[in-house]
Amino acid sequence: MADAIRARAAVAVSGALYRCAQRLRVLRRRVAQRFAGGQPEVRGRAAASRRRPQIADLQALNQHVIDSLPSGLATTDQSDRILTFNRAAQAITGVSFQSAVGRPIGEVMRLPRR
């Protein structure tokens, strides 16, 4: 019973995380499009400045959801450098967030070879 509840909670959290990340991507794309053509018009600048707090709020929510996950989570960029590293990942690896971010994931998380 407890496993089923945990599984449902994990699905709910991952769904919420996915929706937050999706919304954040949309907002980032909109802001980038406003500034893509050099200096944006005044109306664009005002709209972008109104969105900055929204983006910051979504980023904070995203980080809170990631930190709240009971499983270790690390995300990387295309060159395998760590972008995010949650509290569970810190507990598993013994490496702090500050020292993990920016390093190659292979340095931080040693995976056993088969």
C-alpha cells in the first residue's frame, strides 16, 4: 500500500516538474524572441520586465520541486557538465551542490563498470 502511494506521489511530482519545466521553456523562448532583434521596442522591454519575476518564480518553484524529490537527480548540458543537483544527489554522492555544478558528471557520480 505504501509503495503504491509513493509511486503515485512520484508520478504527481514528476508531472508537476515536467509542467514547470515546460512553462519555463516557453517563457524563456518568449523573452529571447523579444530580445532577438537587437534593442526591443519600449512595449517589448516593459513586457519582458513584467515577465522577469514570473521567470524567477518558476525557476524557484522548479528548484524547490527538484530539491523535494526523494531520489537523487542531476541534470547535465550537452557536454555532460552538471546544471542541477538536488539534495538527495548530494546525500548519495557526498558532494555539495556548489562543488558539483559545472563539473563533468563522470567526476561527481562514479558509475560501476560492467
